[in-house]
Amino acid sequence: MSKVSELHKTISPKSVGIYIVTCSTSKFNQLKAGESADDVSGDLIAQLVKRAGHRVAGRELISDSITMIRRTTKRAMGSKDVDALLITGGTGLSPRDVTVASVEQFIDKEIPGFGELFRKISFDKIGSPAMLSRAMAGSCAGKLIFCLPGSPDGVQTALEQLIIPELGHMIKVCREQ
């Protein structure tokens, strides 16, 4: 790691507020019907960010709906308690995978390295299916948005190897004047 990165990390926030959103139409419909719905990836995000010393500022399970994703993103990013929004689900190639298209309008600056590194790490684990992921990240008015796959393995990979090690540093840099 470079000396500049090391210095930035020492003066970066150690705890940030995370808003977790799970996009799953099937699980959302189960909840609407009064049934229980397991949210393994959302639970994993909450567990990993808490273990790293961050706060869960909110959490929702919503449908794969452009309108619902945009409404939730706008509300989360407007909260003073939220520093980063982590969305799991809806990053594949299926017609119902609309997460990336839904949040692109909020992104000030894309962080292409996140998606590139995520796919590289995934390729090393699972091979060519890694190219189907449209995982991405960007900044939004001094906050961060991450769009992660819905699979628990993909979530764990993204959080442990990319997001958690750099989260405070990323927040610091995107808030500099």
C-alpha cells in the first residue's frame, strides 16, 4: 500500500452509517403475503459491516422495481445518518435485474475499479460466469452507492476484499473539498 493511502486511512472515518437494501421481487412478495422471507445476503451485509465497526443506519427488502429502487435510494441518500448505500440483488443480465439502471442517475462519479476488481476476484473463484455480474459503485454527493450481486458468496467477496478495507478511505476522499 502506498504511503499516501496509509496516511489517508489513518485520518479516515473508522465507523460510517450503512443503509442496506435487498432487491428481490420473490422475497418482497412473500413479505407482502405475510410470510417470512429469508434475506441471507442482507443479513450477511449487516453482520460484516457491524463486525468491521460500522453502523447499520437502515435496512429494507424491496421489489426489483425501478420506481421502488429509486425512491429507496433517494430516501437513504438524503438521510444524514447514511454514508453508504449497499444494494444487493438485481445486478445480473435478466430483464428483471434493474438495480444498476435504477441508481445510475444518482451517481456523480462512477468507481469503475470496484466492478473491475470484483469481477477479477470472482473470475479467480468461479471462472467465466463472473463476467455476467454488473456489480458497480459510485459516489453521490459525498456518499457512496454499491450495487452488489444477490448471492451471499458475491456479497462476502465484495465486502471482505473490497468495500470494508477501503470504506472509510473512500468516504474521506469523496468528501474532500
